[in-house]
Amino acid sequence: MQAPLLVRPPTDEERQALTAGLRSADAFTVRRCQVILASARGEHVPAIARALGCCEQTVRSAVHAFAQDGEAALQRGSSRPHSAAPTFDAAATERLLALLRRSPREFGHPTSLWTLDLAAQTAHAEGITPTRLSRETVRTALLRRKVGWRRAKRWITSPDPAYAQKKGGAIA
């Protein structure tokens, strides 16, 4: 049988931080402090989970985080995955921007307006990206370069040569 998972005994400073954390406005901090203090009293993981109404893995994660980071484990960290890296590096983003400055018709598309899906498809076909990306990935790559993207709009214009004059100069 495996030995029960218990937190290491907290130092006096850590114990003060834990008791202060019980009065925190952040629910994450309060829960972590409750878990660590209960484990320091010798309670086992299943009993702590039942008492706090959370799953056992939450308790185990809190105990491991406290053992590794100490007081820093009482604050919520980033939820971003450690492996998340931009799909487009600087060179690929430059190539994408150069691609978007050209007409989609040059690449055999039946439209003259770029959409994010069309840009993702063409970027893959031109070898800028190794796989076909989502429109959101293309949008965020453009956003990192401060290029805003909005849906293309088709404007209705009249073939009448005096159209602008008739509209009172509203259309230039």
C-alpha cells in the first residue's frame, strides 16, 4: 500500500501566510490554504477532498505545488500551456503579410477579397505553414503585428457617372 500524501510541515512564515490566505478575496487562494493546512494537520487526500467539495486531484496538485513553490503556490499562476508557442514566427508572419498584399486571384481563387480562411488555405498551399491553420491562428498572427482584420464588405455603387454628385458628395 502506498503511503498517504501529506504536505511538508510549513515554516512559521508560511503558516502565517496560510492563515492570512484564509481571509483572501480570491477563492483560489482560500482553497489552496484550506488544502495545505488540512494536509499539515495530517488529514488524507480523500478526506480533504470530501470536506472541501473538490476532487482528489485538486488536493494532490495543491500539495505538490506547495512542496515545489512554497508560498508562491498560494497565488494563481498562468493557465497558458507551457508548450504554447506562436505558430507563425517573425519570418512566417512577414511572408503572410506579403501574401495578403497580393490579390487572391493570383493564387487561382475566384474572389478578389481575402478572408481569414482563404489566407490560411493559401498560406499552407504556398508553404508558409506546414499544416492548414485555423482562421483564429491567422487572425492572432496578424494581430501580433498590429494588423487588424475585419470581414471584407462589398459596397454597392452605381454605374451612373453622376452618382457621386447626386449623392451630395457623400461618396468620393
